Amino acid sequence: MGRVSEFGDDGFRPSPDLVVCPASVACVIVNYNSLDDVLRCVKSLRTVAEVREIFVLDNASPGGDAKHLSCISEIDRRVRVGTTDRNIGFGAGVNQAVTSLTSNWTHLWILNPDSIFVEGSLSRTLEWMAGCSVSICSPLVLGPGPDYRVWFVGGEIDLKRGVCTHEGFGDYPPPAAHTDGWTTNFVSGAACIVTRSAWMALNGFRDDLFLYWEDADLSYRARELGMNLGVSSALSVSHEENGSSRVGSGKSPVFYYYVSRNRVLLIREHNRRLGLILWRSYASSYFVRLVASALLKQSAFTPNCLQAVAKGAVDGLRGRYGPRS
């Protein structure tokens, strides 16, 4: 990660009116079987005055979340709730939620249902973004309390190798802030803030990945357009990872399938000259590393998870997008 002094004078610049006008933040949350998480997330935003509108999209949760989500507007009048008739995935869900916004927003705050505002100043974050021409920004993202270990404070992506890293992951305490923010090459989608001009230029998330790796793709495309990405130390949220794809305390086969498949799909897209033999070699080594990591870190890794990793890698090599069949 670099410091703000490393921002250049070239590349993408936000529309001037978004810098001089008072900031107005619209928040979107896509829900899938995460009713309790959504309620906690919305309640945590009650004191964040810069958020003028909150739109919660229920992505056809089979547990009937949509009916219960209607009560959120009683907690906070800024909240509106929408539904889909089928699960369209995370990226497409965010894109649809944005089209439903009614406020004249200057910044979009995309929050996972299991993200909770902890502390800090959204105003300072927006001022820092404007002053340093940052188009996409993440707050400090911490693991769940009470210790709040680092979950995301910046990262790197290399889509040719399918590598996406979170710097300082698991560190405690979080890094001391000596500046309002710093640069990064990758912004996690757990709680990212995007300027309106950047969102329109990028045309939102791609919707064919369905689940996971959308943020890596968005970060890559933003960098290709010359946009600056950053992390603001003025704002902190906590994040309970994989809230909509957990099984008990572990990760589900759904998680392993899409993480495996989409990583291979993105590698495939960014290495079009690689031969089929090299593809198979890479997929095999990745498969072994992912399984080994899961076995070491997660007691809930089951034969179904193993099968999901394998199927994801095969479907990625075959170029299959969208929801799994």
C-alpha cells in the first residue's frame, strides 16, 4: 500500500460537481438469508447522518426474509425494501438496487449484510476521497468484536495468477493511523464506497460471476481506467465473513464452488494465450492449495465442500458463468 502522496495527476477524475457539492450517500444492502445481520447493519447506521437513503434488496431468500424486512422502515425511515423473484446473485443484486435509488446521491456505500458500522467519520472519509481524487474507497474493515482483528486495510490483485490478498489480515491491534488514508490496488466489496461518476463509468458490478470475486474484477477495471483506490482510516466497520454462505461456523459448498470457479474464470480471461495443458496444471495446483488451506483452517470442511471445489475448477475451465447448474 502507498501513502496518499503517491497519487498521480493523470488518469480518471470524478466529475467536478461531485467534489464541490455537499455529499449525499446512498447505501445498498443485498440480502440472502441474512435477516438478523441486515437488522444489525441498519441499526448501526442510525447515527450516520450523511447516509440519506438505504435500500435493502432481498434476493429471493427462501426463508421468507422479505416479509420480515418490511419492518426495517419502522427502525429507520431512510430505509426502503425491494425484492427479486429469483436469486440473481450479488453483483446483479447491487446493480438492481442502485437503479431503485431515488435520492440525488453523490456516493454509493455498498454494505454486506454482515457489516456493521463501528466508529469514525463518514464526512472525513468523503472529504479525503475528494481531496485525493479517490474513486473507490474502503473503510478499515475489522473482524467481529470484541478484539476486532484486521480483516481488510488494503490489498493487492493479480488476475493473471488469480491472486487477491488482504494485507495485515488477522493483525491485532489494527494499524495506527498517521494519515487519513492510503492507496491500494484492491478494494474489498464488504463495505466499499464508490463515487457516482466512477460507478457510472464502470457500469457497476459485472453480473455473470454471481457470487464472489466481483470486487476484484471491479478494482481491476477501475485501475485500468486510471481511477485511484484507497482505504480511509477515518471510518471503521466490522465484518462477519461469508454471512450468507455459512454453514454453522464454517463455509459452505456454495462458497467453495464460486470462489474456485470465479478465480479460474478470471485467470482464464486475463491469460488468453495460455494453452490448455497449462490451464489444467494451474487448476490442479490451485485445487490442492485451496483444499489444504480449508483442511487446516476449518473443521467443517466436508466431502461436499471438496466436491464443490473440484466442480468449480472444472466449470471455470469450461467457461461456465452465472449461477451453478
